Amino acid sequence: MIEKLKNLGWKQFGGLVLIVIIIIAFGFGGFGGGFSTNNQNNIAKINKTNVTTQDFIDYVNQSGISQEAIRDNLDNNIIEELLSGLISTTLIDLEIKDFDLSINEKTILKNIKENKNFHDENGSFQRIKYEKFLLSNNLSAPMFELQLKNRELQKHLFDFIGAGTITPNFLIEKKFEENNKSLNIEYFDMENLYKTKDDYTPIEIQEFINENKEQLKREYIDFKYVILNPKNLIGIEEFNQDFFDEIDSIENKISQGSTFDTILEDINVDIIEVNEFAPSSNKQINEDLIYSKKTSKIDLIESGDNFLLYNIDNQYDRAPDLNDEIIKGEIVELIYQKGKFDYNREIIEEIQNKKFDNLKFEELAGSKKEYSSINSIEDDKLIDINSVKMLYALPVNSFALVNKEDKIYLVKIIGTNKNSFNKTDEKYLKFVNNQNTNNRKSILQSYDQLLNDKYQVQLNQKTIDRVKNYFK
């Protein structure tokens, strides 16, 4: 129960994004086991505050979810999800009360009159539009105004919690400059430094196989199969009911335990036998498909416009056969990739241990060295964006291995240049907004921990089960 509630959110009660952030992060980490109580009308308890079954029914009614929808989704934990929403709103209400937050009626009326949904084409408030809205949503004016008041109080709560989250301008400007400076780099492709596939000797290949014998074993199968279609089953090329009746008949025989040969007694088709098969780079559609279904010894499966009836005679593991050129090629590819990985790891370790210097860089680069610039922390034209972010965290004269798709480059940062910017640019304004949002999230995460420590939420499992039975 507790784990289910931890994964539930406010799916039915959107509109309060900040509340969602709090509740999801909070995750009801303070839930205890089902508490003992003689009051069977309590479905949950938050510290000393009881959440009653009537509270839950009222919450369900306000959600607009029909009893039929609830009944159909009982096995999908809809009761737990609704209960998580009720506990969330109750917890927020307790916080509002604890902080003694309030809002006057004039503010509520002002919000209603400023709502553009209730304005005419001249921007004037029209009461008739407001009343039509209430009627169409089956709401009374007091009920709607109460909901509006609660939303405003919740907004005030999170504004109160997030107070002081505006980052000073000079820090934002410095961070923006850092992220949008240009990095001047020297780099070269590592490909020419790796040992080529042709350089690996038969002895090295065999040693690799011996060292990785168990991992390199492959499962092979011996099997036979037939291709079934309207032409060889009913004598015509049309997919009609007679054909599918025959297919159904074969499936029934398989389920009744009939053998492959018995099923084909009255069917005139060529049997294809395949031995020592395992998928390779040479695609074989029917054979590959049967291999993927090898957990079933006998089966009937679709393959394009045909059906395949197959029977697996034998399954076994085998070490790689180097006499098979395809398998040998696959093994050499593995050795080659391992060689690249090991070489890259050595370079990284030298860089981390400060044993890699400019002399070594020039020696490895040779005549392959290139020059370029990265214009900002978001510029991924030359290398992968994650590699770009790593470079922007390094000082000048640093070395790093970076990648772009399947290529690996060794890079040296040789300098930086500041790029001018305008504080009215959309890019800068977006950056400022993101910084403030991130700071706000950080504060909310701290607030989540406070909620964990402040509230103990307990569930009455017996009452929850009774509520479920009520909807059945």
C-alpha cells in the first residue's frame, strides 16, 4: 500500500504545478503501517488530524470521476490514487493553517472579474458569462469561490516558501558569460591510434576466446519447418475463411500435443531442415524468427504473408568456430572494440593522474591535429552535448577524451573568449528564468524534507478495504 501511494500523484487535480512538485518529491515518506483505531470512519490520519471516509467521498464527488469509472479501475489502484490526492490536499491545508495564511473576499472577487473567460469583446466583466460557466460546470457561486480561495491560499503558501529565490543579477550574468563563452580547442581523431582488425594474430584471437570462453558460447538449434500459405493448404492463392479454418485446425492439434510429422500427414509441403543454426549478420528472415521463438519446441507463427510451422529437434551451446568466417569476423570485431576501450582507458587514467602533458598530446596527434571553437555550452555541432558540458567545466590547458556519435577525439582546451550579449535577448531572459526556477526547486526540495520530519501519515487499511468493497 505504502509503495503504491509513493508512486501516485495529482493526475485528476491539475493546475497546481508547484503542489505537484512538492507532493511527488515528498512521496509520503512518513507513511506508517495501518494504524489501530476504534473509529472505523477514519481512513487516514495526519499527525492528530483524522481524514474520514466522508472526506474521501466528498473528494471523489468533487473530482467528477464516476462510480462506474472507479469500479472499472479498482484493480488499477484508483482508490489509492484518489486517497493520495486527498492526503496531499489535507497536508497542504494543514501547512496553510500552520503559517496562518489568509486571503480576503475582495481578492477573490477581483480574480473573478479579471478572468478573461468572463469578459466581453470590450474586456468588460459580464456576470451572465460567469453564471453560465457555473451552470455548465454544475457549480454554485459559493463552491467556485471556495475553490478559488483554496487555490490562492496554496499559491501564497508556495510563494511564501519560495521567497528569496531570486538570484542576484551579477551572479546570473557571470554564469551566463561562462556558459556562452567560446572554447578554443585542438583535437584529433583517435581512430588512427587503435590497433586495426588485421593486426590481431590468430594467437591473440584464440587467447581472447580462451579468456572469455563462457561469455562467447552461443546457443545453436537444429530444427525443421514448413511454409504454409493458401496455395499449399487449400489449393488457391486467396486468403479466405477456409484457409484460416485450416490454420486454426493446426493450432488446435499443436495444443492437443500432436507431433510435427503427424500434423503434416495430409499436407503436401516441402520440409526445410536446418542444423547448427544461430543468428548472424547474414539475415535469414524465417530462420531468425524461429530462433527468436525457440522457447517453444513446436509452434505455428506468422512470417509476412506466410505461416511457419516449425519443430526444434535439438538445442545446445557451442564455443565459437573460427573456421566460420562470419563468426571469426564477429570475434575480431569484439577484440577490436575491447582494444579501443583499453587504449582509451589508459589515456583517461594518464590524464586523471596528471601524467599526460602537451608533449604526449603532440606526439599522438602528429599531423592529424585540427583547430576549432565551441561557441557555447549548448553548441554540439562538433562533439556530443555531454562532452561539451564536461569541457566547459575544465580549465584552459586541460585534456579530455570526447565523442561525437561513433568517433572518439582527444581534445586540448587552448583558450577561451567572452562573447557579448544583450540583457534583453530572449536567450538571456530564458536563462534568468531557468536559474530562478532551479533555485526555487532547490528550496522546495528542502521543504519536502521538512514535511517528512513534520508529519506522520498513517493509513487505516481496514477502512480502505471497506471503501473498495463499497465501489464493487
